[in-house]
Amino acid sequence: MQRELWHATVLSVGYVGSVNRHLWTQGDINPPQCIANAAGETGFPNCSDLPSIPTSLPTASNGTYTVLTSGCPGGAPSCYGSGAQFANAATYATGQPGPAINSDFGRLIQAYNTGASSYNSLQVSLNHQFARNFVGNFNYTWSKCIDDGSFASSLEEFAQLVEDRYNQRYSYGNCTFDIRHNISANVLYSLPFKGNRLIEGWQISSIVGIHTGLPLNVYNNGTFTDPADLGSQWGTNANYSFAPGCRPNHLVKQAIFTNGVKTGVQWFDPTCYEAQAPGFLGNVKRDSLPGPGTLSADISIIKNTKITEWLNMQFRTECFNCINHFNVGGTLTGTLGGINQASGLSGITQVSQAPVVNPRQIQFAVQLQF
């Protein structure tokens, strides 16, 4: 939908969406068999039950949740799990996964085309064509992308393998590359001064970008990378701990200073998450936590000077990220968010998004155009 608001200015509003099926993804085609658990779930081949999210921390086993007070990952005093169980505490303690579907083979990581995704977006743009010495564009996109595996033949953007081969909907969540809000704007103004070569030919332009961050995937790391006991080389999703002050998708965003210098950001609180009971999948959704966003503003000043009829000289002063905004990157690496990292770094980001957005840079240039 388009409408001209005033002379040379057009507003456009549109919807863009897509649905995709049979996308390539990767996973273990010989996963461990599930077992009967204390919550009454039957064993193999009925392994498709997904974990549940309680409203408060379970304290005793019932028809939905299994609660353990010993044998928990990392020596925790208690832990809980729900849905299909792939190993008991005794098997988990051995460091080896339970019996696979075909015991003659170990892990068999294979690509297959069972992935699905959907994308929906609202796109708004305001375009002003060059008139009265001014041209500019403003664009805003609200979008949501969800899928069950954001990778094809390699693990792009630090995406994970499909964890639950029995029920791929366990991995259904935000796309690893999902950016919910995007704002970009650019403007150029040609100063109306005329009279001589010194005062005419000046232009000022700017580009501004504001984007929400890529999602973080909160997962078990360190001494208990794989509480589900799937035998995966990748960390598995964690459980919500329901610690005081915590809620799903709770963010801290607190700057960390060392000797008066900002050295990082405590992006999320790792105490809001814990390892699940051995053999269970975690109930934290894949890519559920919003990651750090990006803010950048570039400005340039241009002076065009006509030397002869066929020769023009252009002097440019360009400033990138002029406000020198520190755009923090993801925790740990990429878009991952480990909860049991060494040196107390869980939930902390100490890296920038450079070279995507560098610290302030100023450059000068002279061009001869003929």
C-alpha cells in the first residue's frame, strides 16, 4: 500500500511473509532410546513427549515432573525434568549415553530435509525524493522468524544440531538469525549557498541504523554440557531455575567496570537457569533470550568544487559510528549463552560486534572526477 503524503514524499506499508518446508538440517539419526521414568512416561519407542515449563520450582515428583535430590549434574542439591527421559542417574554417572536405537553404531550425525520455518513481517518506508535540496529515506521492519533448525550443511551462526530426533518440534523457536526490529534511515542535504567556489557545493549526509539483537540460546556448558545424556558434542538446553527475581527471558543488562573502565556487560542472570535432571531435555526454548542490539550513526560532509568544465574535485570528511556507541556482542561466542562457563563469565559479554560496527572512525578523502 502506498500513498503520497505531500510533494515528492511517499509512504509505503506492506506485509511480507513466507513458509518453508523440507529444509536441510542436521541431527543424530541413531539417538539413545528413551526409558520409563518416575512420572509414568513409557519407554522406547514412545519417546516424543516434550518437557513442560512449570509455574514454580517442582519440589516433589508427580505425574508431570521427576524431581531428584541426588545425582544431579554439577552436584546440585536437587534438579527436575519432564517429558521423555533418555538415561537415569546411574547411566549418566558413567559419562556414557544409554543404549542407542542401533547399538552397533555410535552417534550418526546426518543432514536431512525435515526442517520447517515461517517468516512474517510488517515493512514501513517513507521516501522523499530529491526536492528543495533534500533527499531521504526511513525504513522500519518488524519481523518474526521461527524454525526448528537454522542451518543447512554446516552450523551457521553457531546454530545447534537438532537435539530431539524423536520430536523435532522441541527445537521449534526463534531463528538463529531472527532480528525483531530494524530501523534504518538516510538523509542528504545540499546546502543552498551559491556565489563562488568556496561557499557552494557543500552537502551533509547521514546514515542511522538501529537493530535489535540476534537471539541467545541458553544452554548447559562446562562440567555438565550434556545432562540429557544424548552423547552430543554440543551443549543441550537448560531448565528454568525459578530463583528469586527470575522469570523466563529475564535480562540484566548491567555494565561491568574494572578500575573505572567498562570491560563488559552482564547480559543475563545465569542463576535463572540450571541443569535438568539426568536424561531429560531442558525446558528453555531454543534461541529464547533476546541478544544485544546495534546502534550506529554515520555522518559525512562533502564539498564539490568545479575546477573546469570537465574536471571536478570532491573533498569528503566521513565519520563512522560518530556517537562511538559500544555495541556489545553475544555471550561466550556468537549467539550462544552458556550457564556454566569457567572464571565466572556466565551471562557476560566482553566482546564487541566489530567489524560489523567498529568504534568511531574518521577519514578524509580527496577525489578528482573527470
